[in-house]
Amino acid sequence: MDLTLVVILSILVLIVAVLRGLQALKHTRDTYRGAEPGTGYHEIDATYHSGGGGGGHQTTYRIPRDPQEYAKRFIPKDKPK
């Protein structure tokens, strides 16, 4: 394959990706993302199946709704106060 064709196709793919990204940003500009702060927890179920006759993994994560409690989870436990 000619190098010029590869460069032209690469540039076209990049242009399409940038235009699609701009379109997605414009489409979701006025939508609200995230969750309202409050009490309690969000529960996220993460399930993985490896296929075949069995195997896999299932975990439930509990994420606090309170922003301060959420931030405290990132502070190392051995750090002095």
C-alpha cells in the first residue's frame, strides 16, 4: 500500500473522530451527569463471566453519596492527622 494513501486515510479517520467528539459534546451539553449528594450509598454490581462451563467473578461496590465521605476513602489509613 502506498504511504501517501495511508497518510490520507489516517488524516480522514482523525478528522471523523474529532467531528464525532464535537458532536457528542454538543449533544450532551445541557444534560446533567452524576448523582445528587445525600445519605446512603450507590451500589454498583460488577459481574464477570469467563464463558464456558463456569467461572467468573461477582462483586458489589458500595459508593457513598456524601462527597466528604467519598473523599475520605482516598486518604491513606496510615497517614497521621
